[in-house]
Amino acid sequence: MSFDEVFARQVQGIGQKGDILIAISTSGNSPNVIKAVERAKQMGIYTIGLTGANGDKLSGITDMAIKVPSTNTQRIQESHLLIGHIICEMVENGTPNPKSQYYQIPNSAGG
């Protein structure tokens, strides 16, 4: 097995139709991440891609793409970390209505 297949094999082993795969690639061109998304789509798994401004390859194959508008690796990765925390908080607070265009995270400070 090549390193290009490492994530695709994990998806194949534990993924199920109806799951959500969040694929993260700063460049958006990582072959191992691309192959994982391709495998997930074959299995009926919804895919979300997190990438930077030039991540057209990943964003072009995912069901939803979140592209950080930067080419600076550090800023992209910092943003991906924040996005991950936001997604976790959304899940903990209950999944929003999928037909809703916007979802606002409640102010934890109470204000």
C-alpha cells in the first residue's frame, strides 16, 4: 500500500453511507486526501473540504468546500483549527437545520 492510499483505506474500512468526511489539505492537492474523498464519494459519504485559496482540486470534488482566502500556510492552518472548533461546537449544540443558509453559534459569554 502506498502513502497515497492511506486515508482512502481508512475511509473504506470504517466509513459508512450517510457519514460525513471532513478532508483537510492546506494546498488542496494532497494525493492521499484526494483519494480519500474519491473513495468516500463512491461509498455515499458526504464530503467537506477545508483548504486554502489555491485548493481548487480538493474543493472541486467535495460536496462542500471551505476555502481560506490565503496562500500563507500558517494562516490557512490556523483557520482550519478554528473551523474545526466551530464545527465541534455546532455538533455539540445540535445539528442546525440543513436547509438553513446560516447558523449562528450562541455567545457562550451569555451576551
